Amino acid sequence: MSAQIVAKIIAFVLYLGFMVYIGLRSAKKNNSSMDFFLGGRKVGPWITALSAEASDSSAWLLMGLPGLCYLGGVKETFWTAVGLIVGTYLNWLFVAKPLRKCTISFGDSITIPEFFTNRFKDKTHLLTIISVFFIVLFFTIYTASGFVACAKLFNSVFGLKYHIGLVIGLVVILSYTILGGYLAVCTTDFIQGALIFVAFVFSAVIAVVSLGGPAEAMAKVSDFSVRAVNGQFGAEMAKKFIDNKSFSAMSVISALAWGLGYFGMPHIIIRFMGIRSNAEIKTARRVGTVWMVIAYIGTFIIGSLGTVYLAGGDLANPLMILSGGAEETVFSATMQQMYPAFIAGLFLCAILAASMSTADSQLLSASSAVSLDIYKGLINKDADEKTVMNVSRITVLVIAAIAFVLSLNPASSIFGLVSYAWAGFGSTFGPLVILALFWRGMTNKGAIAGLIAGGVTVVLWHNLKGGIFNVYEILPGFIACLVFAVAVSLLDRNKNPEMLAEFDAYKKMED
């Protein structure tokens, strides 16, 4: 084993050990399900902001999008980034404060299904059951993308077999999520968000300078693109470059539509519910937005310049060309070329951080839905706090096991898995969250209809190809959910007077 490999192993072990240590420390602070799932609503703005953005920007930020840029997909990456940045800003601006107030007003809800049930006075419990079904379905797919990223990272850095890397990522993520709950997830996400930020800033600057400055770097990237299209680097890469250069108006709309997903992401909007006070939301919004802008700039630079940087500057005799699915490792390959082994190992932990920060948040959100909304809400209403947390931990294990099976295929696309899950959440929960906060006339029947319409549309649209079906499924799914929720609510003449009174009380609440 070489000295370089040993240095990288030390960096990874130190990092992973620290994450588990945080889980053990946080476990001592969990005295109730409110602590375990929402941190007792006592989390500060900086941790809330970086935790939200780190859990949002999973490994697709450091692997999926840079890989797309590497293959000439700069336009798609740009418009997707614009949609996501605008979406997250509007989410913080319009949803964060009302959601925190509304969840407190309606039964001090600590999960999204519980909030919907309390807000719409759904005595049939259909809203809870359908919500939990979609949460578990799409979070399982989303979590699988994090496991795939861990496996590809360990394969790229240490040469470990894909499935061995998969097991290592699974064990570490499970250990601190099961032990520490929300506080552990937020604290580790804060550290991981900071690490991602530093890795992008330093690496982007070094890449630009080493290639002779911005103008020279872009000229070399353009030359690489021409050579790739002409087939110098193989027919497979030529086809991908050509496909990525044809970017229509429909493609722009699909990319921008990613921003709609933020309104319905349970693992992101739950951060709004857990922040210490509404007064601190403005600070969190600014921190989170600045983080995102800089992170996406880093994505463009590393993904685009990585083509030339890894080639060693000599495109006639390139040192390294990534193809055959390896393009999603452009960030890790660049880090290993750019830094000494130990420093590279620490920065490569940023990829692991991105995978872990999303997977842990998703596992916690899904487990809270099952343990609180299904087990305590429907099966055993007298269950004590310890039993509820144990059910949650078992749920984490079960969902992780299913996600593990889904991620067993080494050819799995991180970007593809995230895209599907993102559309699912944005379409099923996004319109309902907005309507729940701002429309007095929304009813439980409308919410149920919207949930089903949004979820079914996404699943069907995802499996249809060609023509209009090439539009990203989040857009038709979001529209279907919104239309059905509003139409059924307007037709429902039996408005619950208690629900209307509570909505009026919520609107009068002070910040």
C-alpha cells in the first residue's frame, strides 16, 4: 500500500470517526421525539441554513452536475442552477416563516404528514397514509443515489470494489443517524456544508490559475469540446457532447422547473420548522443563498475546466480522459491531481459529506413519518417516547436496506436517481404546502386529490418518452397536484368550521 493511499485513508477515517462521535454526543440530548425529529425547535440560523443546503445539495452537486459539465452540458447545468437558486431563495422568503408558525399553530406538528392532517382536519387518516407512502417511496430512491455516490467515491479514490464502498457508506450513515437524530444530522450537515464550500472555493481558484487565467482556461475548454465532438476521445464521448449541445427551449423550461421542487422537500422544509425563531430566518436565508451561488459556480468551474486540467494541458496526448460513466468522478479525480494526498483526502470527504448529509436527512424524515404518523398516529396511540424512537430506528434500517438493494447496480446514475425523487417530492407536497399556508379554503379532500394526482403524474410521465413527455416530470406533476387540489376544494362545500377558525388564528399570530 502506497504512502498516498495511507494518507487518504487517514483523512477519511478521521472524518468519518468525527461524524460518528457527533452522533454519540447528540444521542445524550434526545429526551423526546420532539428532540429526536426536530431538535426541540432550538437550532440556530447558521446551522439551519448550511444544514438545509447541504442536505439539499447531495452528491449530484459534486458528482452529477460536474459530470454533466464535463460532457459539455454547461447549458443544462446553468439553467438547472438558476432554477434551483431562485427556488431555494423563494422557499426561504415565502415558506419558511409561515410554515414554522403554521406547524406550531396546528397541533405543534413535527412532521409534514402530521402537519397536513392537523391543518386539514383529516379524520379519515387517508392524508397521512398517502403522504407517508410517497415519502417512503421517493426517499428510498433519493437515498439510493447517496449510496451510489459513496460507492463511486471509494472506487475512484481507493480502488475499492463498488459493493465494498457501498457497504462502508451505508454503515457510517446509519450509525450517526440512528444514534443522534435531528441534532446530529444538523450538526454534521453544518460541518459538511462548510467543507463543501471550502473545497469548491480553493479548487476553483487553483484550477483557473493553473490553466493560465480565465480567458486561457476557457479557450482550452473550447478546444477540448471541438476535439470531443470530432471523435478524438471516442465515439461514446462524441455522442454525449453532441447531445448536450442541442439544448432547446423545452430543455430550458425543464431545467428551470427544478426550482419548484424546493417547496415540497420534507428534509429541507423541516429545517424551517426546527429553527430557533422566526427572527433568525432572514439570516439563514442569506447564508443559504450565498452558499448555493458559490457552490454552483464551483460546479461549473470544476466540471468544465476538469476536462483540460485532467488532460494535463496537452490535448494531443491527454493524461486522463473520463468516459463510460466515470465522468461523474471528475471532482474526485481533479482533487487527487491538485493536492497532496492527505489534503486531497480531506477535500474528497466533501463528496462523502454531500452524500451523507442528504441520505441522513432523508432517512430521518422518512422514519419520522412512519414512526410518528403511522405507528403512533394510527397503530399505537399510547406508545411512549422510547418506543416511538425505536420504531424510527428500525424504519431507518428497513429503508436503508431497500435503498441499498436499489443501488447495487454500478451503472446507476446519481443524477438520474435524484431527478426522479426530486420531481416526486416537488409534485406531491410542493403545491399542498403553499396552499396550506396561504389559502383558507383548502380542504382535506382537495389535499388528498392533489397528493394522488401529483404522485401518479410523476410516475407515469417519468416512464413515457418522446415529444411533450421529454419535459421534466416535475412540471406536469406540480400542475396536476395544484389543479386537482384547488378544483376539489372549491367543489367541497362542507368546509370544517374548526379548521377555518384555526387558520384565522394562525394568520393573526405574531412572529
